[in-house]
Amino acid sequence: MSRFQVVSGKGGTGKTTVAAALALALATEGRRTLLVEVEGRQGIAQLFGSEALPYEERAIAVAPGGGEVHALAIDAEQALLDYLQMFYKLGGAGRALKKLGAIDFATTVAPGVRDVLLTGKACEAVRRKDKQGRFVYDHVVMDAPPTGRITRFLNVNDEVAGLARIGPIHNQAQAVMRVLKSPETAVHLVTLLEEMPVQETADGIAELRAADLPVGRIVVNMVRPHLLDEDALRTASGGRRKEIAKALTRAGVTGSAGLVRPLVEQASAHAQRVGLEREQRAVLAGLGLPTVELPLVGEGVTLSSLHDLAAEFRKQGVGDETADAATAGPGGARRPARPGGGSARGMGS
Ligand SMILES: Nc1ncnc2c1ncn2[C@@H]1O[C@H](COP(=O)(O)OP(=O)(O)OP(=O)(O)O)[C@@H](O)[C@H]1O
Ligand SMILES: [Mg+2]
């Protein structure tokens, strides 16, 4: 499982929800995940019912087995101050620059620079190590910009090439691209089983591949259960009202004449939807990527349904590190289990 997980997808398909569930799924067994957002919308805070996130990493949830999800809302302006501090030791001067409005210039007028700062901060968290040389976060999950903007957002190198051919910004962009184009990164696309988001997913994958960015999985979100078996589906799509009325009478349901029409209409709408969903599933299958399906949870997404969606991820093999322990490589060593932490099952150590 790549250490940097980027979640994109068409607007409103559930990127924020899926990123949060994925962060929880990856935090089980005592691991530590960082969930980051980059669009200043405070979607993560809303989802976890916490206050607005400051520009500071803080624990927001505990996963089964004692793992922790930390969260950070990355702000370009703050990231620029970090960056100036890091490269030029300009803490105070950075603040002075900010007063002069120079930072507004850099973050609003040069969007390429803005993206370098946002992705740069995320990559810094991916690579950060503690004093013992272990990764501070086992995984970093990004609630990323939507499909239409993701390739450009991640392709920071191209963006800054015209701005800075040498110097620290150039080097920073190069370092960021080394992480983003490596197997350390996986870009997942969230979709629904509907024509528009599926089309956008196909286009997004083509764009990412053309830019040499590593595509991870397709996450089909809000999947509704199929209520009818094959026979019933055929009957329902045929809208065979008389047959159904007869069957009801045979089953001893009387006085059902007025019920039959709306029931048949509903069943036929359901059958039609199932048919359309099958078509979209076939299109997705043709894209040749591993797929995860997450159910539609009722009554809005709560913390408890986030945990259910995380469990669903794990059931479908995401977050089970035994599967790719072999590819963990140097630095893949786990920190010792914390109290209540769960290396008890002997996974991922
Ligand atoms: N599996 C699910 N079951 C039920 N509701 C869901 C599910 N996933 C997401 N939702 C709901 O769908 C809506 C959109 O989800 P979310 O905000 O995660 O999407 P998004 O792609 O991040 O949207 P945006 O493009 O605005 O950032 C929210 O109301 C969320 O609660
Ligand atoms: Mg969102």
C-alpha cells in the first residue's frame, strides 16, 4: 500500500468522505495516518465534528487497534512561511513579507507556486522521520482537488518549469515530483455508478497516465443494494402487471389492485437502474484497475458510518499490510505498539 494516498474524483461523489474512511482504514493495527485537505473548506473538521482545523497536525480519531488519524488543513500561505523558514531561515522576514502583501502575490498570482507549496507540504509529511529514523506517519491521505484539476495539481514540475528553472523552488518541485511519480504515491478516483462520473473517471485516468502519475484504485461510492434476483428483475423490467397481480392473489394478498400499479412502477424503475449500473460497471471494469465498492450509508455520514466504510475498505483488502509487507522497503519498520495498540495479530511488523 503506497504511503501517499491521493483521493480525487468528480465533485460531490464523496472524495472527502472516502479520504476520511481510507485514513481510518489505514490507521488500524496501531498505525498512524495523516489526513490532509488543501482547499480551505474545512471538510474534514465538519466530517469528524471537530472545530476548524488550524494549520497544525492534530489527532482527530482513533481507529480499532489503537491507530491514530491525525488531520491537517494545509494552507498555502502558511506553507510558504514554512518554506521560507526552511530554505532561507526567514521566520521574521517572512512575517514582514506577509505584511507587505508579497505572499498574497505568490499564492494568488502564481497558482503553480501555490500547488508546489500544497503538495510540497504533503510530501514533507510523507517523508518526515523521527529521531530513530522511522516514518512519523505510516500513510498520508489527501482529500485532493477534483478530477478536472488533479493532474495539473500534481504535475507541479511542469507548472513551475516556466517560473523557476533553478534555485530552491525548482529543487523543491523536483523533490515533490520524485515522490509523486514513484510507487510511494497512488491516486484514487471516486465515482458513482452513473454515466457522468464514470466518464470523468475514464478521462481522469487517461490524463494521469499521460502525465506518468501513478493511478491507484477506482472507488465506487454510494453503491445501492440490488433488491431483486435475476428472474424478478426480468419480470420487473417487463412491467408485467397482470402476472404480478395474479401472483399476489395466489399469495393471498387481497384488495391489492390499487397497490399493483405503483409497486410495478417502482420495481421497473429499480430494474432500469440496475441495468444502467451494470453498464457503468462494465465501463469501469474496462479501465483495468483494482476497484473498491462502498455502500450508500443511510441518514448522512456519521462518525460511526465512517468506521463502517473503513471496515469495508479493509474487507476489500485495503489497509491489510500483510499483503504488501514485501514491498515496504527500508524505513517501512513499524514503531513499537502503543498501549492497547494492535500488533497482537502479528501484522505488518
Ligand atoms: N457512502 C456514502 N453513503 C451516503 N452518503 C454519502 C456517502 N459518501 C458521501 N456521502 C454524502 O455525499 C455528500 C458528498 O460527499 P463529500 O462531501 O464527501 O463529497 P466530495 O466529493 O468531497 O464533495 P466536494 O466535491 O464538494 O468536495 C455528503 O453529504 C456526504 O455525507
Ligand atoms: Mg470534499
